[in-house]
Amino acid sequence: MSAIPVAALTRADHALLRTTRRTLGGTPAVPAARTLSLFGDHALGWLAVGGAGWLAGRRRQEWLAGSAGVLAAHASGVVVKRLVRRVRPALEDVPALVTTAGRLSFPSAHSCSTAAAAVGFGPMVGRPAMAGVTGLMLVSRVLLGVHYPSDVVSGAVLGAGVASVVRRRLTRPEGWKA
């Protein structure tokens, strides 16, 4: 089994980035993507959701575990980003439509925290809804021109994996009361 050549992955990333912008660039998807971007900055929107769920008083241990998974996934994404040091897309025909906190791209921290939220909060709010929001976040990062498709897919895989481990470790058997 051979690895995918880097040049082929780069060509696919560029083609998908351009296709996404051509397809959705002049639609209401752009303001929606900007809103998602703001919500996902530093995982703060997802942490607020977890806090609201915890404050509601039901399934507190699960909300806490979900929030811890979001935080751990976001932190993991930031660490990997600093190790890999892949620079954000800089294609003339696909300028970034939002500002970013930094110039590093891989993996997408927004994708990490959103996939982690899907794993952690899905049991309480519905897995299909969280899967849908995750898909929207991944597409939004590419549409806004701040991530390559491989950044968002890798971020989602990392985030879901981290959140799964955190959730297993922090949730207790049925009957345990928070």
C-alpha cells in the first residue's frame, strides 16, 4: 500500500477549495459560514452550549464530559497545528472571507471542536443534528478560504477521536447522579 503523493493531495485540496467557492461563494452560505466561524472561534460557542446544558440540570455528568471533550479536542488541534505548521490557503482566486487568529491551517481547530461537540453532545441533543452541524462547519471553513479540505477532515477525525476517549473516561454508569 503506497501513501498518497503530496502533490496529488495538494491538487485535490486546491480543486475542492475552488469548486466550493465557485458553487457557494455568491449565496447566503457565506454569511452563514461567517456566523459559524464566529461561533466556533476558540471553541467558545461549543463550551457555552455545554455550560447551558450543564446548567439545565439534567445529565450534568454527560454535559461536563462533552465540554471536556470539546476543550481537549480544541487543545489537541492547536498542538498538532503548531507541530505540522501548514500555512493557510493563499490562492489568488480564493481569498479568505474572514480573518483568522493565526496563519497555520492543519488541522482545523474549528473542525476539531465541532466534531468533539457532536460526539459529546450528540446523545443529549441528537446525533443527526450534531452530524449535520459538523458537516456545515467543515464546508464553511473551506468556503471561507481559510482551510483546505484535508485540514477540515483531519480536524474532524482528531476531534471525534479525542472526544470519544474523554467521554468514555468521564461518564459513569447509569444510575450515577451528578
